[in-house]
Amino acid sequence: MSLVKRYLAEIGRRGGIKSRRVLDPETARRMVAIREARRAAKLVSRSLPALHAAGTPADTSVAAQAVQDELLRRLTPADKLAQAARLSRAVDLLSIEGLRQRHPTADDALIQFRRAELRLGRELAAKVYARRHGT
């Protein structure tokens, strides 16, 4: 065996021993999903190098969008629903915080009314709150 082959065999053996790690099944599945999404992104980026796909934000590359799309496709319906609920709640909290910053002296009832105005429009919110408060 040549000196180079022996050296490479030794490095390979040591590298294999050092790099062994124990992964739980969920982590391994996520790693595989990410690897497959990257492969899909490479295919897309090769076929459409200068174009932005429909629905891709201007600050997002086609490859990054392909990775995100692939990962979203792999989610279960329950996971998609949970993610939508988290995003909805985050938007709700941001809306409330924005209203509190614009109306620092407002109490909770006024903040709720202002949220209703944002969602429903001034006229419909006034009708809903008039009925709710018996006026």
C-alpha cells in the first residue's frame, strides 16, 4: 500500500470515528428534509437563474423560496394549522401593541374597539359595539 493511500485510510478511519453522532429520529428526519429541499432548490436555481417565481418576495432568492416551499409541503395538515394559528396570534399581538403605542392612555375596552375598527371598518365596528353595550 502506498504512503498516500495509507495516510488517506488513516484520516478516513479517524474522521469516521470522530464524526459519529447519535441523532434522535426527528432530528434525522429534519436533516434529510433540509437536504432534499436544498437539492430541489439547486434544480430550480439551475433552471431559472435570473427569474423570480410568482409569489416569491423580491428580497428572497428563488433557491431560498424553493427550500421554504419544499419544507412547507412536507408539513402535516395539523402542523400547517398550528403554524397558521401561531402567525395569526403574532399578528394579533403586534396589532394590539401598535394600538397601545398610538393610544398610550387607552384602556383595554378602547383598544378592543380600535382593533374592531381596524378589522371591520369604523361603521360596522360602531354597530357591533353599540349592540354589545346595549346602546
